[in-house]
Amino acid sequence: METLLAFIVNDGVLCLADAGITRSIVKMKEDEDKIMVLEGNKLLLSAGEPGDRAQFCEYIAKNLKLYNLRHGYSLSTPACANFVRSELAASIRSNPYQVNLILAGFDNDTGASLFFLDYLGSLQKLDFACHGYASYFLLGLLDRHHKTTLSAAEGVDLMRKCVEELQTRFLVNGKYVLKHISKDGVMVIPFN
Amino acid sequence: MARRYDQRTTIFSPEGRVYQVEYAMTAIRHAGATVGILAKDGIVLAAEKKTTAKLLDGSSTISEKMFKIDEHVVCAVAGITSDANILINYARLSSQRYYYTYQEPIPVEQLVSQICDTKQGYTQYGGLRPFGVSFLYAGWDKHFGFQLYQSDPSGNFAGWKATSIGGENSQNAQSVLRSKYKPDINYKEALELALKVLTKTMDRSNVNSDKLEFSYFTKKGDQIVYHILSPKELDDFIKDADLENENEDS
């Protein structure tokens, strides 16, 4: 049950992704990190076909690196989100990537931001975002409990509440990875 | 045999020069002078108009040498205007392409560098001749604030605090700028300095709105404002500045 979940808290963004790779009825591994760190200030969460995920995320990461080398500064999170969207939109009619994404980042001038992207090339700026079957259960829960003024600690508690809900309702359960991004960079929060 | 290395844009002479590029730079000297001054709260671009005929209908286009490329970048031209039009068209396209991809305005230096890549191409891949234009670009971006760049036909560019292109007396202009420029100048003082520079390079009797173009960039709050002085504004401005000049002299 692939799950991507992220929401804004008062000092940054909390990002949660499941850690499982499954094929048919088989669990291949349960320590996959689906949250890629880009340029030290952005997190790219990806779900979908594992090969496409690896290929597409690398492609984005290397293009951001190239931009940085060429110009001496990095793309902002909104600019990066639009770049990713344009790449997905360009590929959808030729060689589609089966990837759904959430992009979270912290920029010094504009603060934290969070973007929801899907493989069809849609882009939404949101306060909380969720991909996969988890969204059926979690969007309502987040509507009720999420505020952008939550502290990071309260945010982690809300993440636990979300995962508890998933464990109640999902047929099978696995492990998760939780990362927090703020002005101080990326922090991995022990979760399982 | 002196013309042996003149004919093509793409080959060096034995002394290591590319003549066509140097000729292009000479062509620019025949154009009217254009001055750019970076101020702490904006940028001023000012130019001398060369083509003023009595019967020319100037009402259709206010500006002859200043072109808006995007909301945050403008450029002033010295050289062959028809060559410039091609590059300006390309600059506008580049700017919108960047916006299409990133939904953010293009940083000024990236735009300048892209146009210069095109210019450089014609000194190497062999068109018939290089672009006979120098540009002054004035712009604002979130990375480096207000910026002033100059580019030439060889495809070189650099950032400046104050500079001039074109004009037979560009040495004069440069030396006035060197002695009078202060880094904490504001854009209103920069307008006056630009006028001072241009009056030094051209016939004093010609200093009026028929022969000059003035424009400036500044910020009002978060908004970037670009303004081209209308003939009336310009004449009023020249009148006020002249009075002050006389006071200075006395």
C-alpha cells in the first residue's frame, strides 16, 4: 500500500512515505527510502513503478544540480515544482513516467512550501497532500486536525495518528520513513 | 592581400584577430551614445537619438532605442537596429520560455548570457556577418537585485555600475562616469548624471527631447516600475537640471 503524506508545520514541512517495495503478492523489501533530498533544501517524495521512480527522480536531481553549477544558485521550490510538472506534462504523451510525487521545500525568502504532483502532469500547491489509497482515510482526518501553526512535535503526533488510522484500515501494513525539512535542513525522524 | 582575413567571420588573422567582429564594433561607434547607470534604488538608461528628420513621424513609437524585454528587463541598443530587432525578439522568447518552465521571471544574467551565446555563434559558425549591436541591459531579479550589463558583437558581456556604448566620444562619456559616479547614488541623481554625460558627448544645442531618450527602472513596494520619460517630462527635466548646473558653476 504505497503511501505518500506531507503537511506544513510552523517551521517547515513533515513528509512521510512508506518503505515497502512490492511486486504482485510479494514484498521485495521494506527499507526503501522514497523521500529524496534535493539540494539540501527540498524533499521529493515519489510513488509508482520503482524503475520509473528511480529514473525520474535522478533526472530531476541531476537537472537541479546542473542548474546550480551553471548559475551559481539553486532553483526555488516553486520553480522546481513547475519544472517537474513541465517534465511530466511533456512525457505524458510520449513516454509516460508512472510516478506520483509530492515536493516539499524550504526557501529562505519565502519559507516552507508543499506541492502535489501526479503522473498526468497536474500541480497543486497545498497545505497537506496525500497520494495513494491512504488519501481515502487521511484527507478527512487532516481536514479535522491539521493546522499550519502546528509545531514540529505536534506534527509528528499527527503523523502517528495518521499511520494508526492506516494500520486500522489497511489490509496489510509496512514500515514508514519520516523526514522534517526546515531552515536548518533535512532531519530524519525515527518513526517505526 | 590585406583583405585576406576580412571576408569571413570565422577565421583568425595571423595576428590573432577576427576582423569582422572588430568592424562590427566600429559600426557601433557610429550610433548615438547610450548610457546606463546603476543606482541603489533603480537603473537609468539614456540615449542620444541620431535619426531625427523633420518629416519622420515619431508619434507611432515613443522609443527608438529602448526595448522592454519583459516586466523586469529592458535593453538599450547601440548599432544596427534591424540586427537588434532579431536579438530582442529572441530575448523576449527566451524570457517567456523560462517563465513557461519555471513560472518565475528569468534571472537577468541568464537572459544576457543566452543572447550573448547567439551573438558568439556568429563569430564562429560563419553566418555572413556578426550582429552589429551592443546592448545595455537593465533588470531586476530576486538573486542580485538591480543589475546593469553590457554586451558587444563578440558575445562578451559584463556587469557594470555605470557604462556607455556607442557614440564617437565614448571615451569622454566613460571618463565623466568614472569621475562623477558614486555607489550610493539614487535613480533621480543618476538621471541627472546621465544627462551630464550625454551633454559632454554631443552638441550642446541638441540637448532636447527630440535628440534624447531617457528611461528608468525602480521599485515601488514589491512592484518593479519601468518608465520612459515622455517628451514633455524630458524637456522639463532638462530645464530643471540645466538650472542646477548653472548654480553649480557659479
